[in-house]
Amino acid sequence: INTAAKKPLTLGLYDLVGRWEVQWQYLTAASLFAVTPVIVLFILIEKQLVRGLAGGAIKG
């Protein structure tokens, strides 16, 4: 992980937080890119997730 291209997203976000200042505009944009796939995935599997949780609660 010595190159910037191979850094995980969380380390890239941490680089935007300086010792004396935070680059809020870049941190906000990068955070939006980080959470967008999770939100899209949740929207796509929401019905199956709720169905599985409800089915497990009834059987137990």
C-alpha cells in the first residue's frame, strides 16, 4: 500500500484530514462515493433481507 492508487478508501479519506485543517469539500465528496454502493446494494436486496429476517424470527 505504498502507492496512492492502491490505498483503501478509508486511508484516502484520512489523508484529507490535515493536522490544522480539514478539506471538507473533498472529504464530503469522497464520503459520498464511499457510501453510494452500500446504499444501492441495500436498496436492491432490502426485500430479501427483510423476508429472511422475518422468516428466521417466525421459525425460531
